[in-house]
Amino acid sequence: MDKWLEKVRLRTRFIILMVGILAISLVLNLIWSTNSQRKQAETQMREKAYVLSQQLDAVWEFISINQDVINYDSDGNYNFKGLHCSLVGKSIGKLFGQKTAYIIRYINFNPRNKADTPDEFEAEGLNLFLADREIKEYYDIVGYQGKEVFRYMAPMTIDTNCLECHGEPAGELDVLGYPKEGWKIGDLAGAVSIVMPIDIYKENTKVNVVREVTFFFILTLLFILLIYYATAKLVTNPLQKLKDHIEKIKEGHLDINLENIKAVGEIKDLAEHFNDMTIQLNNLYTSLEKKVEQRTRDLARANEILESQRIQLEEANRRLLQDNQYKSDFMAIMSHELRTPLTSIIAFAEVLERDKSPKSEKELRAIQEIKSNGQVLLNMINNILDMARLEAGKIELLLEPIDMVDVVNAVDSVIQPLADKKKISYSSQVHRDVPLLNADREKLRQIVANLVGNAVKFTPAGGNIWVNIFELKNKVVILVQDNGIGIPKDKQKYIFNKFQQVENLYNRHHEGSGIGLALVKSLVEKHGGKISVISEVGAGSAFIIELPNRTLPQTECGSNIDHSITGYTFLDRASIEFSDIYA
């Protein structure tokens, strides 16, 4: 629809709009005229029915008042003539109906003549009169005997003259031999019902509607034609000329003069603006050619610079590849030339340590120092090599179902002697609801061992280290906590950076490569997890690892794991406070 409208010319759009307005106006006028004429006809019929009901009521009252005169002869003797109100009223109504096609009836709920029994419409009117004695008429246009008619009802009430035949006592026979109803003055005696044909009114309504709609159509059409002529003269014709000139401008004829377009108001202003625009475009086009030539020369120079930069970039890439090769070669040398001798040194130290030959205390300390420092150096080299392989994407995880109890047992066997030697209390717990993890066993052991090793390193004698592993919010949480020296808050964001030793920022009592925590972070993230730290100087540190639960079946912890950890309360990580951790 929108695409079709885009192709329609303004003049055509205007015609469509005017036709639409004319059609809508005619429909609205037809609806209004029909309703207006119908209401007018209904009002006329109601007024006519009202007058007729009043006339019939006057006849009824006249007969009622003059009963004594009618029923006495010239000698003053009573002689009932049978000309009672009901007979006269019904007779006049019947005669009137024969001449006019009206139907006039006197009805009530308990008629003496069954022919006077009310139909559905009349019963509704009688009930309405009974419910509200202030209502003096009831009317509507309804269907009657297969035709549309106007029906009108007016209530009839009991007066003094009616009591002779309809008053008290109830059941006593009146002059006509009918039992009296026992009615009182003001009671509803019934109603006069008038049925009026409306064919003549419908025909008059149709003629009036046609006359009004025709007049409105002619008037609206003349008005629309006047508007169309004025619009064409003042708007569409000047716009068409303006469009033709613009088409020439689009073809490249920038010397077109638009001042000769005959227009007024905004269109005249538009033509003047377009004329100014063509002058500017002509000037711009002239200068553009010069600028294009200049930009062409500038582009050529820029291309030369880009080519030179491309060559430099290729050279830098070549050097980078060369440096990577040097790095790989260096790692190979580190792996072979350093680890092999270190392994031998550690092995010889262990042989000397186990040797039963007599040794002085100084010699034993030297052997243990060689073994310890060699192991530290070997761990540093292994961490550096692992980090390099991670960065190079050469480490792949060997995923398998892992029981965290086995991982903690492996770490405990190495850490416990170190903790005992330093007189540190060490305990670990794996909760029974921790499921099997789909992970790399060795890498998980390395993660936990590095964190616990750091805790041993930075916890003074007499301190405590806890390892707690549990499930929280569909994640497996590894919590490594100590009450050691802690980490300053402003330094915590650096601890996972490579070659960054936080202790170097405020003490130099501990050796290390500064790569252990960076390696831990990389291994955790490679498993799809994340690591964070909560620490306070002098209070200790808590490292929290969150690993995704791979929804493997749950396992139960082994009996060799300590399940009696107390001394802290772990909450949701978002609400952890040191008052909770070190309680």
C-alpha cells in the first residue's frame, strides 16, 4: 500500500482525498437525515396518537357524566338504555378504525370481555403504568401482524362515575349484570391502546431523506470542485512546473532559472530557495573538480604511506614470528636443560637425606635446604611453562568424572607435612552433596595445591588453613581460607596478574615467581569457572573458586576427610563479610 501511494501523483492523491471526503460526508449525512426524519415522524405520530387518546377519553368521560340524563325518560323514570362508557368508547374506536385503518382497543388485566385481553406489548405498558403512576403514555415502533406500526398506550384511571359499575362492594352485580371489581378512585382501570400504520410516514421520511442528501451532495460537490480548482491553480500546477525544472537540474543542467514560476506563498519561497540552491550547486560543482584533483593527489600520497606501513607491518610480523620461535626454543631449553638437572639435584638430595651414614646437623640442614629450594625452583619453572603453554593454546583439558575427595586427598598428602613443619593447623572438607565434576584431574589438583601452598607460605606458625568444597546455586565452590598476613585492598586487583607478587608490595619475606595465581586463574577459566578473593591485612585471605556443575551423579566423601570444620560461616559470595569468615 505504501509503495503504491509513493507512485501516486499529488493531483491524484488530492482527487482521491476529496472523493473520500465526499463519500464519508454523504454517508454521515444519510445517517443523520434518516435518524432525524425518523424521530420527526415518530414525534408526529405520538402527537397524533395523544390527541386521539384525549378525544376518546373526552367521549368516555362525557358518556360517564351524562349517564343519569341518558337513562331517565321525560317523566323522570329510570330506564337503562345500555349506552355505558365502555360500549360507546369501543364503538367509536371501531368506527374510527374502519375509516382510518387504525386499531383502537380498551384493555385491562382482568377484562369482562376476553377480546380486551392485552397482548405482550400492552401488558408491558400496563405493568409500566402500575409501577409508576406518573407515567402518562407508552409508545414505540414495533412489528404487529407482520407490519411495522406505531403503537401508543395511555392509562385510564377510576373516577367517581366509574364506581357505580366497578366500585365496592366487590362481587356485587352492577347494572349490566357483571360482578363489581371493588376498585377505588385513582386505581388503574386499564388503558386505551392505539395501533397506527406508518407507511405514509415511512414514505414521507424516504422522500425527505433523498431530498436532503441530494441537496447536501450538490452543495458538497460544488465546494470540493471550488477547492480543487483553487488547489490546482495555486499548488499543484506550480509544483508540477517546479518538478520539471528540478528534473532538468538532476540531469546536470545547473543553469536553470526558477524565478519565472508563477506561484505565491510558500511555493514561491520554495522556488526561490531552489533557485538559490542551483546557484550554489553550480559554484560547488566548479570548485569540486578542483578539490577532486587535489584529493586525488592526496590519496596517491596516502597510498604510498600505506604501502610503506604495510611493508613495515610485514617486517614486524616476521620479527614476531621469529620471537615466538625464540620463545618456543627457550621453553624447550627450560624444559630440558633446567628441569632435568633440577630433578637430578632433588633426587640426589633425597638420596643423601635417606643415607644412613653419619651426618652433622649442619649437613642435614644443607641437604634439606637443597631439596626444598630445588623443589621451589622446579615448581616455578613448571608454572612458567604451564602459563606459556596456556597462552599458546597448547594445553588441552583431559575431561573425565572427578571426585573432589581424590583431588583433596592428593593435595593433603603434599601439604600436610609442610603445614606440620611450619606448625600450622590444616584441615579440609568435601561436603557430601558435591557431585562428580567433568574436569581435568591434574589441573584441579594443581589449582588447589597452588592456593593451599600460597596459604602455607603466607600463614605464620600457629595459624590455621581451611579447605572447604561444597555445592551452592548449581555450582561447585572451592574455598581456600587462612588467617595469615592478608592482602591490602588496593593490591587485591593485581594478584592475578603475571609476575606480580603482592608480598613484594609490602614485604620481602617470601620467595616466588609471581605466576602461581595467574596460572590458577587461567586454569579455572579454562574449566569455565571464575575465581575471586576476599582478604584483610592481618586477618587472612579467602580464595573462592566457582566451577560449573556438569550435573553428574553425586558422590559421598571418603572417611579420611575432616568434616568438623568450624571457625567460619560461608554465605553467598555477594554477602560475605570478614566478620563471617573470621568469626
